[in-house]
Amino acid sequence: MPLTVLRFNFASPQGDPRTQGELVRVALEMAQWGEAHGITSVSVDEHHVTGHGWSCNPIMAAAMFLARTTTLIAGVDCALGPLWHPVRLAEDIALVDNMSRGRLHTTVGLGYRTVEYDALGADFGRRGELMDDLITRMLAVWAGTDHKGAVCTGTWSRPHPPLYVGGGVRATARRAARFGLPLSLSDHLPDVAAHYRRLCADAGVKPRVVMPGAVNRGMVFLHEDPDRAWAQLGEHILWEAVTYGGWSTQERSLMHLPGVRTLAEVRASGRYRFLTPAELVAEIRDSADYGPLVMHPLVGGMPVDEAWKSVQLLADEVVPACT
């Protein structure tokens, strides 16, 4: 059975606080229920000034999930590194690492929305330099070698909490190899992964790559009748796809569909898919390297009862058949 991930961003079209509160409540319940039914991980991300209630503090969000569970892994995919103070991020991660006994896995990425940098007073033009400084100092804080004397009291994970370098270009691979850190790719990018492995071999570093599979490059939703689901529920997916795709003219991740406007375009992209449980089981069994199975059950403020049906089908019909 591949790694099973529930992805949450708590966003909805109007960004109503009551709606966001309900989405957060349901997400926590799903994670807790999922842990007991074969789901291995949750994933949260970071965006600012969206007006839609998008998750803005992924470390805090991950901590909420980890406090309610005992074995579940929480993945931050990703924290926008240059927008954080390195000591604060190192300390926050250390706190959650200790509380969860090593179950927080954090990916740091550059981000690409200038409005976020402007809102938080960071220089978008220096984002690569800021990222290098962030990683350098975080590792030093955890190791007790920070040049300004900032230290943590210790971390559960050794030598430090799990930290990944995220992105989708060769510069990402170079940064990960240079710091001896795992590489988390934003899409199925075997050429970038191969470049990273070569750099690691040259540096004597053990490589580790997290990458979406070639087949399941996107979000999966389960439904007994996919065509009916697209007709009745597709508006929620369309809202997120249009909103997210409007933030950049380039494909930045497996969820980015720049310029998309219609449900037909979203469906044709294959990045959001409704499948029956039987179709998903067959797909997993026919793939030699399926990669992580990512479900985004509350996408675009999806009705809670439909989100639960999708998660329950995964746990009741797919996980047992593929384990």
C-alpha cells in the first residue's frame, strides 16, 4: 500500500471564519479517524493574504493534528522559508518535534507570490539568499553552533527534526545536496531527482527523494459514480483550481493549472480526479512505483458528508485491498 496522505488547506470561496472553523474541526476528526483506519499522513501548506482562509501557519496546523494522534505523520508541504525568522522556525519545529516524538516532517520552499513577500516585509529578489541563510542558521541552532548563540534545549529527532528542501528546479536539487538534506519535489520530475542523486554521490551524501508518482500526479477523490460526482461536486474543485492557478503563470506544483477556467479543463488535466475504489485499487496494483496517494477531501469547502464518504471509501475498500 502506498503512503496515504490527507491534504488540508482550510480554504473556501468566501473565506468565512465560521466555515474555516468547521473545515478545521472536520479535518482534525478525519485525521484522528484515519489514523485508526490505515491512513498514514496529513499534509498542510502555507499561503498568506489570500482572503480565503488558506492555511497561513503550517507548523501550528501540523501541531493540531499531531496533538490529536499518536502515530500519524504530519507533513508541512511547504513552509515558505524566506518569510520565517530562522530561529523562530527552528524553535517552533523543535517544540512540535518533541511533543510528537519526531512525527513532524517539514519542507521549506521559496514561494513565488510577491504579495506574500510584500505583506511580510521580505525581499522577493533575495529569496534564494534568504533561503540559504535560513537553512544554515536552523541547522546551527539545532546543533548548538549558532554564531549568535541561539540554541534549542534539544530535539527528539537526531541529529535534527526531519527537514526537506522543496521545489521543482535544478537549483532546488543543488541546495538540497549542498546542505545534505532530502529533496521534496513538487511534481514528478525524474530529471531533477537524477541530478540531485548525482550531486549527492559527488558529495558523499546519502540521497533521499520524495516525489509524486508518474501515474497519480495530483489529488484523488473516491466516489461510486465519478461522472455524477464531477457534475454535482466539481464546482468546489474548479474554484480551487482557478484560484490556485491564478497565482502564477507557470506550473509550480502538481496542483498548479495556470489559466484554467472551465471544469472540463480541470478534469482533462488529470490533477484532480474522481475514481471509484475499484479503479484506484487497479491503478495501484498495476503501478510499480505509485508514489504517495494524496486525497484532498475538503477541497474548496467540499460538503462535509461527501468528504467523509471519500475518506471512508479509501479506508474501507482501498487500503484493505492493497495492503
